[in-house]
Amino acid sequence: MFRLIKWLFYLAILGFIVLVAYAYIGPFFGADFSPPQTEIREDVILETQ
């Protein structure tokens, strides 16, 4: 049982390292992580008494 937990721990650490590496190296391969920059305007009507 301990061996299984140890391998799952190693797999989680490896997955984290791969995810961080993809976040840094991804833009060099065409992955764009930036959100679209568009302005959204919406009228707000406040009702007074």
C-alpha cells in the first residue's frame, strides 16, 4: 500500500512539473494563454424612489 501511495505522490509531483513547464514553454509553440482584450459596455438603469 505504501508503494502505491509513493508512486502516486511521484506522479503528482511529475504532473505539477510538466504543467509548470508547459505554462512557461507553451507560448514558444503557439499556445496563447492571454484572455481576449475586448471592452464590454452595458447600460445600467438605476431606479430611484
